[in-house]
Amino acid sequence: MADLRRRHRRKFSRNPETNSIDNLGSNEEYHRLREEDDCMESFEQEEETASDCGCFGAPAGRCAEPGCGRTNCASCHAHCGGSQNQAPEGCGMPVCGRHRYYFTMPDGRNLPFCRDCYGRLVRRNRWRLVARTFVDFDANHTESRHG
């Protein structure tokens, strides 16, 4: 017998970077009468699609790196400079696992950063190391001349 009622629910999200539509899952429901005893029969199918991070959790956000736009679940979603207790060195934009670069801060925290902020931190640390080397060299050099 033909279906009495059929419902399709799709959940999707538009990706602003690639201008495509991401399927986030669907739900289908069928209701029909059985021929044997004219009883109502219902079927429900639910499809879950994994986020781009590979998890089946609810999507929490998109990567903001230019050209990416990947969706992340709540446990994999991170922001540049850390999601909680944001470091002032980070810009705060959401980043996916592919565009996340970890940097160990002087206080020991290992925080995720975007490519630009990570590069800025690495360059700043290199310049500090160079400056410290010259200061140490100058201090040792003046001590040896005066000693």
C-alpha cells in the first residue's frame, strides 16, 4: 500500500568560504496502513553526518581561516589564543584542527593559535633570543676587559 504520510527533515549549513552546502544530518519518517489488518505502521530513519573534525557531536562552529570553513564539534572547536581564559596574543578567531598551531606560553600553557598570530609569537621569541644573546655577550665582553 502507498504511504499515507512521509516527512523528510534535513539540517544543513551554508559554507561562506567555499559557497557550498554542508549536510549536517537528516530525519525521515514514513506512515502507512498495513494491508493485512489495516493497522497504522510507522518507520523513522535518522542519519547523522560527522563534522569535518570526524566527530559526531553537534556542530559548534566553522574555521575562519581564509578558504577553509570546516565545521567542528563542540569538543574540537577552538579559538586563536584559547577558548577559555583567552591569551591577549591571540585574535580570537575560530580555527579547525588543520589550521591550529600550538605555542607554549611562558606560564606553561599550551594554547592554539591561527597561522598569523603563531608566526608573530615565533618571530617575537626569536628576536628576544637574539637580543638576550647580544646582551649576554656584551656583559661578558665588558667584564673580561675590565677584569
